[in-house]
Amino acid sequence: MTYSLGDIAISLALVIGGAFVLVGSIGLIKLRNPMSRLHAPTKAGTLGVGSILIASVIYSFTYGEGSLHELLIMIFLFVTAPVSAHFIAKVHIHRDQTEQKLPKPPADTDWATKHTHALDNGQVGARIADPNSPQGKGPS
């Protein structure tokens, strides 16, 4: 039985995609820190599912009429996976659940994720930085 180049490419893409999805799933279960756990599903989503979709594109052009719908799905995955990972990381930083505290920014600047100015500056959002302040708790 002979195999065409398309069959070999499809099989290789499926094996690579399945391996990335498996490793990503194991990493999601085994890693304990949310910041390190964040890496596993993004790799499984982009490389694993991307390889499986490439196998589908190759199959559709090899044995069918050809379809590029899978490319639209890949573009959607490649755009949304990093953005969602970034949002999850920012939420984790905002909840102060990191093992290492962020260093203080220079006196005249702010970090992008936290507002650290003292309340006596009178700047907007200063109450968010210190919820135990005498002016009140939390944002108004």
C-alpha cells in the first residue's frame, strides 16, 4: 500500500496537534500557580488545534473540493488565545495573588495594571489603590 505526500502530511499534522493538546491538558492539571498554568492551554489552543486544522485543510484539498474555512478558525484562535491569556494574567495581578509583589514604579509614573499614587495627590482612582483609606472603601 502506498501513501501519498498528502497522507503523510495529514498524519504528521494530526500527531503533532494531538501531542500539543495532550501536553497542554496535562500542564493545565499539573501546574499549580495560575501564572504558570496560563501557558499550557494557550499552547494547546494555538499549536495543537492549529495543527489539527492544518491537517483538515490538507485533507480537504487532497480528497475534496478544498475549503479555507479552517483558516478562519485558526485566525480566530490565534487572535483570541493571547488576548484571553493577557486578561487572565491581569486579573491575577489585580487580585494580589502573585507570589512576588510588584516593585514600586518610579515616583512620577504608574504601572499599567495598578494605580499606586497616594491619596493626598488627589488623582482619580487613588481610592482603588488603598481600600482601607479613611475616605472610604473601594471605588465609588
